[in-house]
Amino acid sequence: MVYTSTPHPSPEAQASQLLSWPTVFVVPKLTYEAEFELHLQNAEFETTGTYFQPGLKLKGVILDGLAQEMIKFTKYPKDYQCEEVAAALTRAHPCLGQLGSKIGFGGWKQSLKYKMQNYRTKLGRLGHPEILVNSLKHKKTGQGKAAANIKKTRKAEINYIPLHPEGETTESLENERIALLSELKKRDNEVVIKAKMEKTFSHRRLEIVEQRPLIGDFKCRWPALFQQSEVNAEFLRITTSPLQSKFMWQLDHFSDKLLKIFKIKGGLKGHKIKEALAISDLFENIHIKRGCILRSIAIYLNEDPDSFLRSISSVLEVLTFSGITRTFLSKLATASEDAKRDMANTVMGIYTLQRDVDGQQEDVGIVIEGNIVMDNLGSVIVGFVMLLGLIYALDLSFPDNLKHTFEFMQKVVMNLDGHKLNGKIESLKIKLFD
């Protein structure tokens, strides 16, 4: 029997706009010949219980079809994703089960890993940007191994390094970036700015992932990215999931159960959580309540929120991030030299500027690499959400001192790639869903 390859979708359709990994993977239709033979073998399996060992050509067609479907979602599938696809294959075609495997499809799972590796090699030879940045010839001195500093999705990114839009080049998109700087100077120009930011997404991602620029320099080149609306938009482009609206809704959804878990916590940790939550009783403000829950989550996960939202003086409290604005400089003039020095040494965080008179927050912003990148955010919880969005937009790692808190927000609250959890996070999740 002769097998032919299935028609491949265009690169624009599958690489420029990838999809999030499906809840249930659906095995695609293969060639007519392949489907016909599998139909016969499935009928034979139902009658005799005999598994079918496909020949090399048929196996190649099956793997090719599965890989073409998988690549719509990711070029770097994780172990559990390959396992889900292999399981789906044996559900769709029971005759393809494997007696020698503990899980019944271990051989298919391993073959899928090799197939996807071969696909990445082919894409790299064709110059695909996401694959090319990981090739040996692009490694820095001392990174001579193929696995060194692999730049691939780590936080459920879907569109990590997409292809340029059809008909566009790096040069044409750089011209769009320059034009965008002029558009920012115009009033009521949000529609044009949004369109140009959407168009230059691939150019921006390649720059941030491949070149790893200083955040201050990158902000000068892409100032529009550091607006709340564009942080939300960039997060949606990267993950296909909304940021601020989903985060707030989910956190509110879990709040009552979290409060019950926190209130029965004893010991020193329970005492610290009680102090953190006491502030919310003084104000009828949903953002303050959310901020108190944020601090309590950090404490519960054995992290110190004060190391990230650190009180420097009666005027300043820091959390972490970058990029100085004229508005903030005027406010900062009243702060102590120690506070300024602490801001300059901050790698990542959120600051709150407070009025001396009543202690109310006058400004909330984000600092990265000693630069204030965003300000006037209104509340700590909004600052945290914007920081989460910027971590994705700038391809940064979660800060070590609040790593578990950020992972909890990503994997549990935002439900992004929550298959593998840290023990502390998994314990809290179990109690949350109990």
C-alpha cells in the first residue's frame, strides 16, 4: 500500500498565530489509505484482540500527521504533551496500543519526541527564528552545547518567537517601529498605536529573546509597550490568554476559600498572615483586599513579601522594576538618598509612594534593573499584575525571592501550564480545590 503526505497548512496560519494547547487533543485525519488500513486493523483488533504493528511508511504518515497537528500549538512539546498525544492516538485507533509498554503507548510517545526534534531541525535549516536562536552558531562563547541557554517557552508562552507577518521583513518592521515613536507623540492615537504594536510583535519578540537588551534601552526603543493597555495586549499575544481581567476575576473567585485556609493557619506563619489581612479590615477597597491576599499567599508559601514590597521610608515602599518618568522624579525629590539608592539597586520590584499626612498611596510603580518602567498604577495588586505581564513581555525569569508566589499566580490563578507544580504550591492548590 502506498502512503502520501497530508497537505501542510501554510506557515502563516500555523506559525504566526499559534493556539493554546487543547484540553483534549484530537487526532487529525490522515491520508485516505492510512485511515482505511487503520479502520481494517481496528476491526481486527475488536475481533481478535491482536495489536497491529504498522510498517515504516504507515508509521511515518501517522507521526507526520500528529506532528503537523502538534506544531500548531508548540514547537517544543513537553513530556506530558507527547504523552497526551500518544494516548489520544491509541484511543482513536486501539489497534495501535503496545503490549510491551507500561502505559500502553510508550513507544509512540518516544517516537513523537524524535519526530518533533526532526521537525525543529528542518525548520532551523529553513531559518525559522524560534529555532534559529537555539542553533550552535548562535551560541555565545562557552555555550558550545546544543542544550546551552535554550530559548524556548518556559511559562506557557504560545507565540514565543512568531514569524514576521506575510510580506514584511526585519527592515520594514524596524521602519514601523520608528514610525510608532512619532505616533506616540500624537493625542488620541490609541487605535493606530495598537495596530502598529500588533504588526511589529514578531520584530519585538525576536529582539528581546535573541539580543537580551538592557531594559532601559529596550524601553527607549519600545516605549508603547510600557503602557497598561499594551502590557495586557502583549500578554494576550504571547499566551492567547487575557491578563488583568482574568487575573482579577480568578483571584476574587478563590478569595473566600483562600481566606478560610489562611485563618486556620497557626504558628508564626499564621500570625504574619493575620497581620497582613488585618489591613483589609480598615478599608472598603477591593484592590487593598486583593493586595492583602497577595501578601498572605507569599507568606503561606514561605516567602517574604517585604523583600519585594519593602518599606523604605514613610514616603517610599518598594516591590521591583524599571524606567524613570518625569512625574515620578518630582515626587521622588522628597525621598531620602537611601531610598533613591535602594531603587537604583533594585533588580525587580514594585514601589509605593505614600503621602506623609495620612499614609495613603500616592503612586504605585514598577522597577526593573534600577529603572522605573511604569508608574501611576493605582494599587499594589495592579502593579503585581503589570509586573507579571512585563515578565512575559520582556522574557524575564520570576524573581527568586517571590518565585513560588509568581508560579502560584501563573499555574493556579491564571491556569497556565499547571501540570507540574512545586510541592508547596501543589499543597495549597489541593486545599483550594478541596
